[in-house]
Amino acid sequence: MSNRYDRFKTLNEMALNEEFHTPARTVTEADCVVFTSLAGLKAPLFIDAEYSRKHGKYGRRVVPGLLTASFTAGMMEDILGPFTLAALELGSLTFTKPLFHGDTIHCVITVANKTDTRKPNVGILTIKAEQFNQNDEKVFELTGKFLMLKERVGEDGVPIV
């Protein structure tokens, strides 16, 4: 019988420099409206189409950088899944190109390092996550460290074979 987590990998199942490609998604105006409202962002370049057309560098509204980063975090979950115990560090957030409403994005997650902890079934995964638009232009990159299960375990704590 198949486990619902079969598509995910534990830390031990991941190889150094292994790449994972996420499904794509299109960034909508609704995404930006909800995010700017929740975050309290009021910069005209995010919320005012007319201002952005007249005064913005790109002639249209841009997606907030922290929303761009949030999309990457959500896409990382599609890869790291249920074997992730905690995020330990998110660093080196680099915005390489603007993201716009209507862009379709995907991420490539690369295993940069794996280290042990004092717990035998837990380790630390270091990744590089890169987000690309529909033209395969990199728009964002981050590094991260996550506490991960090394092996598949059932609800009773016994390894799943």
C-alpha cells in the first residue's frame, strides 16, 4: 500500500547537488491584494496602477519582494514536505529581477549540504532555492537550513520500510 508521503524524500534519500523542480503557478492580482492588505504594505508601486505607470521604473505594478519570497517558501514545501521538522534559517534573499502580476513562476531547489545532529534520526538540510519566471529568468534566490527527518517513520515512531 502506498503512503501519502511517497513523493517526498527524507534527508537520507536526498543527494548533494540534487535538484528538485516545483510545479508552476501564475501570480495573480488577487495574490498581491491579499498580501499587501495582510502585511499593511501601502507603497504605490505595489498598489497603485496609475502611479506605477507614470512614475515606476517598469511602467506597471511590481509584486512585493516578500511575497516573491513567500511564493518560494510555499514551493519549497512541495519538495521538503512532511519530513521537515523546522526551518532554522532563511538567508541570502536576493531579488534579481522584478516579478509582475500575470508572471508564471517555478522554483528549483538544490541540496547544498547535509549535516548530522545529536539525534540519530534528525539532520540539517541546507538548500538553495531559485525562482524563475515564464521566460526562465531568475527573479529570486534564497538559501535555507531546515531540520529534517533522516528516515521515514510511522505515527508510532517506527521506521517505514
